[in-house]
Amino acid sequence: MIRTEPVPLWRVRVLNAVLWTTAALAVVAFVPGAWVAWQEDLAWLVAVDVIAWAAVVGLAAFPRLGYRLRAATFLVLWFGFSWVLLIVVGMAGSGIAWILVPAVLAGVFFGRRGAVVVTGTSALTLALAAFGVAAGAPWTGALRDWPLHEYLSAAGTVVFLAGMMGLSVATLVRGVERAHAAEAEARRRLQEELEERVRLEARLREARQFEALGSFAAGIAHDFNNLLLPILAVSDGMREDAPEGSEERRRLATVVRAAERGRDLVARILSYGRSEGGERLAVELDRVLDETAPLLTGTRPEPVEVRIEAGAPGAHVHADPGDLQRIVMNLAGNGLRAMRGRTGTLTVRTVRDGDRSVRLEVEDQGRGMSPSVRQRAFDPYFTTGEPGQGAGLGLGIVQRMAERNDGTITLASEEGVGTTVRVAFPVVPAPTAGAEAQ
């Protein structure tokens, strides 16, 4: 199968301009030429002129014929008409000038190969005509009236000029094409650099947001913990002293749970702001999921079913176990909030992707996200919840913890259908016997 490169638009425009110009200005040569041919009793030459002119108009008017077919047909018409003039009028007529033009046009339409082919065709036909002139062949027409040496001199000049002009024009056109291609490539690279700059600026803004949040977290963590620790310690002690099953003990247990949640919230904010997590170990992802499952099932709203699917036994990842638990809890918490007031299933699963990757998936059947919300889902502080229902840190925290544990996070969501978040980790070898592992 022959593969052809697409034709540049400028070549098509040049061809159209040449065709319409030829159709319009041919009248300047057609009228006097037809009058002379009629006077010389050459009605057939008038017919040839009319047919050639009509063919050029047709090529100009029907661009759907294709660039290459139109250009090649036009060159054949021009070349054939030139030879008609040479045979009818001889070397003294305009045919010798017309035969110079096809090589130049071929250089424009088809490049150097076109110029070489047309120049070679001109040289071959002029050489055949020389044999005809030498033999006195009747088909050479008016060329027989010229001495052979004069014909050969004129023919050689025509071939030389046709080749020189055709190749010069083709080389000039090629240089213009390369300059245009270089300019287009430079524009493309500039566009890519601008897009990359926009991406880097967006990442820089995000990094500054994380940095600001980290500073904020570090600033409040100490004071907040100082407030929580005595509350937790005193409440827990009072709970232990209260009679078993008493109302006082129940209320104090509520205070302790609230203080513990506050302590966990501080840990979440700190994990979001800091750049490093805890100690990273070879952790079996399914085991983390099994250990976290009771917390998920215990916090679900009544109409929602929580389904745990541990599907990657033996797949270990190099991560902080605490980060992995927080990732599961945060994603599950987001899914449960999205299903508030709805029925359905929250599915937390692990999936093995060959020998190199394992992923954690959390799929809810909640309200889903619009495209604009999906685009900003990982932005710090962005939330679609009501006031008091979250600070917009959930997915941002998960992304940061995933990245510092060599993970990547992706999100798929559709309004009214639900959301699936996938966190993929590279698989590492299981720890050897006696090694520390989780």
C-alpha cells in the first residue's frame, strides 16, 4: 500500500490560484491565437484551444477531484498544448516558451521530484522530435522547416532553462516549507512550555496551600493537645470510678469518646500538614483492611450496608500502617457521608494487579460528583458539605498520605450514581521470617 503525505494547504491554494488565473487570462492569448488559426484554416487548432480552456475551468471548479489529480492533469494539458504549438507553428512560435513553464509549475506543485520528472520528459520528447526532424517525419510539422543544428541548439537551451528554473523554484519552495515547519514546531513547543508552566504554577499553589496548612496544624496542635489531655485523663479516671452500668458512667464514656475523636482529628490535621509519615514497613494490605473493618461497620448509618472484600492475600506494600488505616477510614467516611439519607452499599476492597501493583478501592452509591466538583476534589479546604459537616480535608489528606507511601490515587464519579476512589501501591516482597512486619 502506497502511503502519501498530506498536501500542505498552501500548495492547494497556489494550485487554485494558478488554475483560476490561467482560466481568466488565457483569453489574452486565446482570442488572437484563435483568429490566426482560423485565418490559416486550422479550425481543429481552435477546437483544441477551446477544449484546453474548458478543461482548465473544470479543474478549477471541481476541487473535490483531489490536489494531485488536478495538478498532474493541468501539467499534462499545458505540456500537450505546448507541443501542439511547436508542431503547428515551429520554433519561431510561442510553443518553445510554453514548454518552459511545466517544469517550474511542477517544482511548485510536487517539489524537486516533479521538476526533475517534467524536465526529463521535456528532454526526452525534444530528443525524439530531433530524430523526427532528421528523418523528415511528417508528424514533426513545422519543426521540419528548421535546420537540425538550430533545432538542437534551441532544444538544449529549453531543457537547460526548464531544469534550472524548475529545480531553483522547487528548492526555494522546500526551504519555505522547512521554515514553516520549524515555525510550527516552535509554536507547538512554546504551547507545551506554557501548558507545563501552568501545571507547575498550579502545583506550586497547591504546595503553598499544603505548607500553609502544615504551619497552621503545627501551631494549633500543641495547644489543642494540652486542652484535650487533661480532659481525656480526668474523664477516663472518673469513668473508671463510676459504678458499672450507671448513667454517670455512660455520660463520662461519651465525654471520653468525644475527647478521643478530638485527639484523632489533631492527628489527621498533623498527618495532612507534615511531609513525612511514621515508620514504613512491609505491610499486608488485606490485613490492614481486616483490622479496620470493625471500625467501618460500627460507624455506618443504619440503611447503608458496608461490604469488605479482601481480594489481595499476600500482597505487601511498603507503607506506614497508620497511614494505610487513615486512608481507609477517610475514604470510607467520605463515602458514608455521600450516602447520608440514601440506601445502598459501601464497598471497600483490595484488588491485585499482576505481580507489581495492588490497589485499594472504596466504592459508594452516593450522590456522586459533577465534573466541576471532580476537578477540585483534591484541593485543600474544598468541600461541598453543609457548614459544620467537614473542613474539606478528606481527599487531600488521602492524596498526601498515598504519595508519601509511593501510592497514586484516582477518582471516578458520576452524579446520581456514586463515586469510586482507587489508591494503587507497588507490591514489595513479603518480610522474611523473624523480620518486623505488620
